[in-house]
Amino acid sequence: MSSVDRQLEELEAEIKSEIPSDISVSAVKYEGPELVVYTRDPKKFAQQGDLIRRLASKLRKRITVRPDPDVLSRPETAREQIMEVIPEDAGVTDLDFHADTGEVVIEAAKPGMVIGRHGSTLREITKKVGWTPEVVRTPPIESSTVSNVRNFLKQERDERRDILERVGRQIHREEMSDDEYVRITTLGCCREVGRASFILSTPETRILIDCGDKPGAEGEVPYLQVPEALGAGATNIDAVVLTHAHLDHSALLPLLFKYGYDGPIYTTEPTRDLMGLLTLDYLDVAAKEGRAPPYESEMVREAIKHTIPLEYGDVTDIAPDVKLTFHNAGHILGSAVSHFHIGDGLYNVAFSGDIHYKDTRLFNGAVNDFPRVETLVLESTYGGRNDYQTDQEDSERKLIEVINETHEKGGKVLIPAFAVGRSQEIMLVLEEAMRKGKIPEMPVHLDGMIWEATAIHSTYPEYLRDDLRDRIFHEDENPFLAEEFNHIDGGEEERQEVADGGPCIILSTSGMVEGGPIMSWLRHVGSQADSKMVFVGYQAQGTLGRRIQNGWDEIPINDRGGNGGRSNTLKLKMDIETVDGFSGHADRQGLEDFVRTMNPRPEKVLCVHGDESSVQDLSSALYHEFNMRTFAPKNLETFRFK
């Protein structure tokens, strides 16, 4: 008998000793990080309101209780009884029964009303019908991404359960080594922005954190070939953790499955959906530009199938010697500071991912409240000594001035923006400014993936700032549904109509002017002297956006219309403006404040994800200000702790 089977036997015996004698336990299994208890008495389990919580606390496991399939009531009967329990105002749109696991997935406009206070309505459902309810939100704005992901995972339930059982056994295997050490190996994003990737290793476990591309630098990918990563084979990696969905952190995750990786990806639920959206678009853009995509779309589906979503604050076993906790990073939807607790109190490491320390219109500021962190791996995008961003109110005031000036001239405001994060932030500013009469009402055209990304934001309001979440819960107050917003379907005729029309605002991907619909908009309105292009996000070195920002007024444009695809140059006549303060990244002050307010502060800080001068400036400042050991590592360095 394996150590895991023996462990499950012991857990089953302990559970039976803790529960009333009239409640049966027919099986106990690991599914991913969760312990799943199967019972023929789900209704009795549900009647013991505190029982599951007490068991989880005693066993120090996340526990899910499921009914044996042969004791379930018929779905037709259960459907009627469930609808009697759930308040009508919850807006239930679908009930999906899965007899193999005894789960019923309830999709509702207001999931909180289905859950009830402290889960009371969920318990009432199980008491009445025996089925285990799982609740998802009906997207207020229809999202093909959310729909496709949910339908795909529904189709793959059997294989996904096999994956989860295998992962569960891997997590709870017996530790084999008596050694004690923690190592971090840098595979990318050191003294550069982009291709974020690290290996966190112990004698038992190797975890890959992020696996992104580098904007504006085709072919520069993380150093996955080293022995610490895939050099010793894809099975060398036990788990992958994704901090957020931006392509400089997520673009090459599906590549792992091409190389044979078959393990879990831990991330938040919105990051899973956004990763699917952005990586599929990444493949689409590569194909349109005649580049060989690094993997097939099938690998994106594999990545989604292997994702285990975690919520902020949940402490989760992901290896025999590693616990992971996600915390809000304030950067984009679902972005997470990843805290790793290694061994039995041996060592703690936090990877910031990308962070925004202060509250924004979209998000609460980044969380830095950890019980312990010995080493912090900290992004430094705006870590340079002069990287102080404009106050957000001043930034909004400047953007409103630019829009009013351009409107008076009859021009258009073209804003290249990341589909995820900056676009929604700008949408909120524009919606409020028009509602309060600070700018004239005019169409706001959304091109590229912006509308779809906005729909995903509306699906997960619990990840947004408190007051914005409340507005989305009230459909008539949802700012993303303001009538000024117009979704461009991507046709050149529609873009030409907008270009020939009156004053308007155009938000378009890509945010760094590296392909995508923004190139089409430059062809249509770039020669209009009364229009303006406004940069609101970071422009990495080597990108066309950075060059335009630095004064380039002749730019290469690929002419797709009857010119054999040859490159021409376009003379930009529109004015160029930069409005700082809308970045999803903390500025120099925010990064220092993030470290200053940590209690206790880390012993060591690795400054990464910034241009060479930025990481060195920040590293030096943190050393002098807080008297801690700081580093500005290069790629392919390994740091050993303990």
C-alpha cells in the first residue's frame, strides 16, 4: 500500500470517529488540494452546520462533502425543490446536474443570494435534495470566453477529475529528502521588462512561477532549457503558479504542455479565463503577422483543463512541503501576490507579480500583510529614482483636458490600451466624466478584445473595488453598460466610418502599438492633424509605442490592401500625449511603501521586472532605507536560502 493510500485510510478512520454514528462515509479521496468525503447521508451532513468546518480545522485540510451517486434524488424532482429554496431575486439562469459527483452547478445573477448568510442556503439545498450545490455567476455582459471555458470544463469533467486525483496524490506524497534548502532561479525578467519566469525549488519540489514573453522582442523567451526547469524533462516541474494573465507573464504557459508537462496550474478564476482569452489572441496575432506560433490552440485548452483556481486568502497545499496563498495585487483582474510557506515553518517567499499599492478605480490596493516573509521577489517596473507617477486625480484631470481640447477642434482621441486593466480603468473615468458633464457626451469605440475583457470583469465583481462591485450588482448602475460605449466588431468598413465621422474616443489594443487593431486606427486617423494619440500605459523599450512616445513621426505600416503585404511608412500628423498615473504598476513611492509597511519586513529583496537602471536604483534605495539585503539579479542566477 502506498503512503498516500495509508494516509487516506487514516483520515477516513479519523473522520468516522469525529462524526455522528448515523452518518456514513463511503470513500475519502484527494482531488487536487482538497479532501473529498463521499457519503450516503448528505442531508444529515448538511444538518450538522459546523461539522465540515470543525473537520477541516482538525485535519488541516480543505474538505468537500459529496453524496454517493446512488442516493441522489432525480434531477427533475431536485430542480423543483431547489427553486423552492432559492429566493426568486437571485435570478437563477441555469441548473446543471452531474450525477457522477453529486454536484449541481447553479448559475445565478446574484450568487450571494444562492449561497445565503454563512452558506445557510447552500446547506438548506443539500438538506432538501442531497445534491452538493456549486454556484457560479451569470455574466451581466455576455462573455464568449466565460461561456466557452465553462462549457469546455463541463465536457472534460471526467478527465479533469482524473487529473485532480493524480495531482492530489502528488501533493500528499511522502517527503523523501532530509535536506533543507530553498532556491530561486531566475529564468527571465531580470534587468528587463517581460518574459517573467522563476523556479522555486526545495529538495522535494520544483515550482515554476509565470512563463511570459517579452514585448517588442520576438524570440526572447524564458530560459526554460536549463536543468532547473525543462532541461531535465517537463516532469521535473511539480506545479506552475501564474500571478496574472498579462502576456509578459502568461504567454508561454501552454508551451509547457507541448513539451509534456501534465501537472497543475494554480491561479485565480478570472486569471484562468483571461489567460485563455489572451493566449488565443496571441496565436491569432502571430498567424496574421506571418509568424510561426509557438504552440497550437489545443495547448491553451490543456492549460485551462489543468488549472486549479484558488481564491484570495485560501491557504492551500500544493506540494508535500509547500503551501501557497494568493493575495490581491491590485494590478489587473485576478492578479495575485503569491506567498509560499515552505516546510514546517522553514522559510517563506513572496512573489509580488505586478502590483499597484494604492487603491484605483478598479481595485483595492495590493495586500502585503503576511505572517512571515524572509525573501520578497519584487517587481521594479517603475523603480527608477525619478519614476514618480502623477497623482490619479491629476491624471484624470489632464486626460479630460486633452479630450475637451481635441473635441473642440473636431478631432478624435486615440488611446492604445491593454485590453485587460487599463481599458476598464479608462472606461470608468470616461463614464463618470460624461455623466457629470466634465466632457461632452460622445461615442467611445472599443476595439480589439476590450469589450470581451470588460465582460469578464463584470463576471467577477468580487475581485473589484468594493464600491464598483456594488454598482455592478445593480444592473441599471453597471458603468460598463453605459450607452456611450460601442463595441467595434473589427471590420475595416466600420473603422473607416468612425474615421470619417465626428469627434469620438477610440480605445484600442495593443497597448504598446505592437500589432493588432491599433495599427489599423493609425492608418485611418494618424494623418488627422486635429486628432491626438494619448499613451496611458507603460511602453517597454523596443516597442513601437516607446518609439512614437520618443518622437518618431514616421512609422512602418503593413499595407494589407492590395500592396502585396509590403511595408510602407506612415507620416503621423496627430499630436502625441502621455498621461501618466493610469499604470497598473506601483511607482517608485508605491514600491517603497509596499516594503515599508510590511510587518515584519523581509530579510532579503530581489528586485526584478524592470529596466537595468530601475532595478538597480530600487535595490540601492531599499538597502539604504531599510538596512536589508537587496539584489538586482541577472537572468540565470540562482539564490540559495537556508
